[in-house]
Amino acid sequence: SNEKNKIEFKKPKSHISGKEGAKNAPSWAKGNKPYKNESGKDFAKRLMDAKYGRGNYQKDSNPEFNKIKKWGDRAWE
């Protein structure tokens, strides 16, 4: 069966404020969802790799990376 090949995504938490959910992630990131077992950090890395190419951006003190990471950690369940 195809069940185990199906990618599962986290669902947006309901009733969460913009600040609580760190919803100030870059607009280009907004169509994406983290995978079920994906950390905010891995989610941010996947999106940034796709946009800029692996290794073509700084992770440390990168506002885009940090915003996506926080959004990935806080806004989904």
C-alpha cells in the first residue's frame, strides 16, 4: 500500500496569536508546512536550501532562518 510513502504534515495550531505562533515568517515561506517529525530548525533548513541553495546562506543570526524556525516550532502541531 501507499500509506507509508504518504508524506504527513503538521497541522496549524488553532487559536494562536501572531506573536505566539511566530507568524512573521517571510511571505515566500508561507505556503509551506513542516513534516510531521520535522523540527523548526530542519523545516527552516529545508525551505532555505530550496530557495537559496544548500550552503548559500548563513544559518547563524540569519533573520529569515530564525523566523521560519520559530514559526515551524510554534505554529504547528
